[in-house]
Amino acid sequence: MSKNLTILFVGDVVGEPGRRAVSKLLPEARAQYKADFCVVNGENAAGGAGITPKTFAELRAAGADVVTTGDHVWDNKEVMAMMGNEPRLLRAANYPSRAAGLGSVVVESTTGLKIAVLNLMGRTFMKNLDCPFHVAEQEVARLRQETSVIFVDMHAETTSEKIAIARFLDGQVSAVIGTHTHVQTADEQIFPQGTAFLCDAGMTGPHESVLGREIQPVIQRFITQMPQKFEVAQRDIRLNGAVAQIDYETGHAVSIQRISIRLDPAESGVKANAFAFI
């Protein structure tokens, strides 16, 4: 009898409010959905931009089996020391081969079954990295020698590039879920050859905001085109993501659903704001 695996994915964690949501809500979500494995995108976990050893440890302690990243991965210099030594922290696989760290990893789930995680980054309106299609093709061929279950975090700006990579990999990977735009999409589906897809998992952090930042400075930036201090917002904190069930024997998806869990306002006390100039 074939075994189904449940993978819980958490969308871009933004700053201290996002980490608070992960700390308080992720253990409950893992239990509620009976998740065998959890992947968290943590590229904005430290002060709203980048990740550090401390914030990585917080995500891991809350239940993240693997932490993926994106274009802000190098924003904190502290990450350089651990990127090459921590296999469960990924950077995009299509960075040049000499870049620190790994773009994929194979990890055992709570059931002892192997799951591969592959982190990719798009190129449209993003950094000029190696072609994600070519890199994905090579990485997937290698990973499939170890496991039939491959989860892909496609960190990209445009819906077209995310959809295209998922269609390209249909039947070869278990799920492709997009990150980066911080707005959860409503297009969850399973493609004809068995790959689950969601264009963007959304943001884990403050939703009374503009993509996690305080509203007025962002408006002023658009109006005046002058630099502004973009502080991390603090209100309406939610954990966004998706849950996918995978047939372990075939590696194909059985189901996928979006999730959005609001943190109890009583646990959303305002903390000191972190900020970044953008």
C-alpha cells in the first residue's frame, strides 16, 4: 500500500512578527495537518531582510526541517559563516557554483522517508543568475536517484516564470510553490503529470502593511520618489503557506491547499520595529 506524505510549506517570514507567528503557530499547524515535513522560506526573517544564525535557529526550533531563501539571502554578513556549514539552509541552486552554500538537500521526514528540497530563483526583474530551467533539470535528475519526492521553492517576481518552471517540471517533481511577492495566490492545482502548484504561498508576518512594511513610508516613497525608512509593520500577523499530500511511491501530488492562520491579537504585542532602506 502506497504511503502518503504531508508537506507543510510556510511562505516568506518577515521580521520579528513573522518569526513570532512561526514560533506560536507552526507547531499547531504541523499537528493539525499531521505534517511529516516542513519547509519555511526565511529570507526576510531577520529584521525584514536576510537571515542570521539566530533567526535560522528560531525557525528550526519551531519546526522547520529545511529553510529556503531568495534574493535577500546575503543581506546579513553573518549568513556567510554558516551557509557552507548548514545543509538545511538553502540558497538558490542557480547561483554560480562557486557561491557559498547549497541549492538542494535530501532529508529524512518524521516517518524516515527521504524528501528532497530544491531552491530556485527566477531571473525576470531579479538577479542575473544561471538559467533556473537548466539548473532544475540537472538537479532534479540527480535528486531523483535518491528519492521520488522533490519539493521546489521557486523564488521569483513574475507569475509567468513560476508557472513556466512548474509546467517544465510537471511529473518530475512533487510540488512547485512560489515565493517572493508576499501575496498569496488562489491558483492551487495539480498539473496533469502530478505536480502540485501554487504561484505564491504568501507572507508570514504583518498583513496590515505593504508587503510587511509600515504603510505610510511606502506610500510616500511612491509619491515623492525619496528614500524612506521602511519599518516592519506589526498588525494583523498571519502565517501563510500551503499543505501538499504526496504519494511517496510515485512522487506525485494527491492534494494541495492554501492555508492562512491569524495570530491571536492577544499575542500580537507591538515590538521594537526593525527597518531597512529600500
